[in-house]
Amino acid sequence: MTIRTLVWSENVHERTNAEVARLYPQGMHATIAAALNADPGIAAGTATLQDPEHGLTEARLAATDVLVWWGHAAHGEVADAVVERVVRAVWSGMGLIALHSAHFSKVFLRLMGTPCNLSWREAGERERVWVTAPHHPIAAGLPAFFELEHEEMYGEPFGVPEPLETVFVSWFQGGEVFRSGLTYRRGAGNIFYFRPGHETYPTYHDATVQQVLRNAVRWAANPAPRLADPQAAPNVPVEAAPERIEARGASLHAPGREGFR
């Protein structure tokens, strides 16, 4: 089945910075979507911060198998109600790919539950991305490492939870290292964080980066039906227990009453 993918970007620097506009005249989201659409098994559309409800309505998310998120300068402008809507969709089974500065997005922070902080330097230095999990689906078809001639440095420690897998580790010309490709699962949703992608460099035009993104979309897609209520916490009555039991002692809750949250 075709993987329905939505590429979301804040679309700010493309409209305000001449160099970013030169590199991505149609917006970074359009470049990423075009790279994904090169795979016949992926159908990618776009949405931006400026769209009504940021382009992330309930209906749009329900029709999205994988959401790709890029943000940097306008994290705080994303409405909290939309953030909760996206988080719930991930818990229900929608995949999420968080790119570059999306580590500080409200969505990623909410899903990780940690500061997601790091050190950084904007000097256009060389980044060598090493594949540390060569048999992982996200690394399919990649060499042992690939290089980006100009990138922003991110350095450890990276304040994220321990990942399920570390697919990539980066070395930078200035000497720092960083865990650049991390996988997580939150609820029924698969999450991949991929570090490269500073907007003043042509990273998303790179063929290897584009292959990583296509691989990541295929990995993140969950073919199972969405969970109708990922936050359900039912009060199971005594008579519905798998084994026969009798209620003993006092209870705070009447039968069928919801628990405290």
C-alpha cells in the first residue's frame, strides 16, 4: 500500500532569508516531499505553519501514515491544541520523523519528556555520518559512512531518552560527535530523529540524505489500524476478570467509574 506522508515545515526562513530562499525556492518542505515522491510507494504532500490549523487538522492527520516535521525559528508559534492532536495521532499509530532542529519542537519535547538539549556551532563544517546499525531498514542501501561538506554542528550530550536503536553517529570537522539517527516508539507510533538539515546548507538536495528519508518513511509507517483511543484506561469489573474472583475490601471507585488522572 502507498504510504501517505505529510511533510510539515514552519516555512519561515525560506521567506525571510535570501540564502535559504536560493537553496529552497519552493520551501524546504517541497524539496523533501519531492525526494519522497521519487519512491513510487510513497505519496507525500506538504503543510506549513501558515496554513489554517497549521495544516494539521484531525482529518489530515487521520489520512497521514507518516508525518515529517521540520522546525527551527517558530517552535513557540505552533498552537498547543495542534501539538496535542499530533501527539495523540502518534500514540495511535502514526509515524513521526523529526528533522534537525525539530529536537526542540513542542511535539518532540512532548513525546520525549526530556529537555532534548545539545551543544551547537554554525560554521559550515564537514559532517561525516557513520552508519552504526548497517542492517537496520533505515540504513538500507547506504555506504559505511557519508559526508556532508557543509553542516551545522550538534554535539553531545544530547538530552534525549535512551533510544531503541542508534542508526547513525556523526563526527564533525571541529571534533565533536553526535548521535544523529535515533529510533523510538511512543504508544503505537514509530519515531525517527535525523540530525542533518540546517536550512542555510543544501542538505536536503543530497542524494544519500534523500535515501535516508525514504527509508525512514518506510520504516516509520505502521500498517496496523490506528488505536481508537490511545489513552484508554478502563475500569475492568470483577465479573470480566479472565479468572473467577470475588471482590475483597473497600474500593475508591464504583463499578464502571473512571480512575483518577
